[in-house]
Amino acid sequence: MIAVTGSTGRLGGRVARRLAAAGVTQTLLVRDPARAPRLDGATAVRAGYGDHDAVVAALRGAGTVLMVSASESADRVDQHRAFVDAAAEAGVAHLVYVSFYGAAPDATFTLARDHWATEQHIRASGLAFTFLRDNLYAEAMLALVGDDGVIRGPAGRGRAAVVAQDDIADAATAVLTGPVRHAGATYDLTGPQSLTLDEVAAILSRATGRAIAYEPETVEEAYRSRAPYGVPGWQLDAWVSTYTAMAAGELDGISDAVPRLTGHPATPLADVVSAS
């Protein structure tokens, strides 16, 4: 049996649907079973990451588990550690963790540091594991565009190899259904191109018919322009460091992991936007 977290979200839901189509029996760990997708062979169980007893009960008998990272929060690493500990206690054989490209203790993108801390805890748990380090989601590029058709941020001429969520889901499904071959592996999941935000804006313009442009900001300007949203400091740091990580070259680079794992080429940003 395979257990899947995050099935009410875009990535976990994609994976759960692929497993169901393949006839795989799965348990869906969700905070609200009423929101879980209705899939053949799937049973939804209420178990939040921090609910130790519920997670242990839900994961008993699960050979392989997909751990989609929890929603961004100040205590996300603590939630992750609690889940990993419960998975180990439940006797899970293999944990597949959705991490982030360039995860490191000193990563410019602040949330990539959280992913590195989670990876380290998984390694220390003794569980067999596979890490899927996703680059920025291609689907998220449109969300960077302001109402005036401008992408603003301190990315300079930096690049990101944005990746389609469908490609990530295909890769995750391949690992979940053949985990032994991928034990101990870390895969960088990227799109087929590494793009500047000028290039992203041009692709979005062609795909949507809108006039979209990129205007670089300084780091100080980025903090000032986002401050009115009233988010906590850690969230503001995460937003701004998405761009500064590009400027630092930490989201650049194209991997062949998507085609190797899925058997098909990685999807270009233009195709992702056109299909949305």
C-alpha cells in the first residue's frame, strides 16, 4: 500500500489520481476527509502532520509514503519532523519527500533551508528515502504578474528552470511505484529551459496575449513594495528571497531527471501556460 499526503492540493492530488488510474491501493492522509478526492482504491484518513497518533495509525502497513511539504508556516520544520518520526514509528519502508531545488543550510531562498533541515531529519530517521527537489513551479509564473502586467522583484538577470507540476507528479508516481530502484537518490526536477524573468515575461505575453514585462527591483524596494500585505517577517523574507535566489544563480541549471524518471521530455513553460 502507498500513502499520499497533500491529496487535497495540486501536487498531491495529481499523484493520487495517477496512482488510482494505475490501480494502486492508497491511503490519503488529509486534515479534512470531506475534501479528499474520491478515487478508486483510495481511503481518506484524517491525520495532520502534527497529529502523532493519527499519523502512526494511518501509516501502519504502508510500504511507501509520499510526503508533500506542509503549507508554509513558521513551524513547518517542526511539523515535518513530527511526521517523519511518526512514519518511522509506524514502520514505513520508504519515504518520498518533495523538497526544493538547491536545498541547503545556507540557501538564499529561506524556505530551501527548511527543506534541507527536513532532509537531514529524514536521513537521521533511518528510513529509506528519495528526495524530489523541485525547481519553481511553472504554474506559479502567472501569479508573479501584477495587475499592471509587470513582474517586479530583485532577480536581476538570474535564471530559474521552472518545472510543470504534471511532470513532478509523473516523476513522483514513477518513484512511488518502484521505490527500491530509487532508494537514497536525490533528483533535481526542472523544466527544459532555464529562464530569466525577462524571458518568462515574453513567454507569458505570447501565451496569454497580454503585454507582460519584467522590472527589476532592489532588495530594499522589494521589501517596501510587499510590506503593505502585512505578512509576518518570515513570509516576507521568503517572498523576496525567491527572487534573490535567482539573482544568486541558485535556481539555474537543467536536470535530465524528469525525462529519465517519466520517459517523456520536461514540459516547456509556454505549454504549461497554454494548457492552463
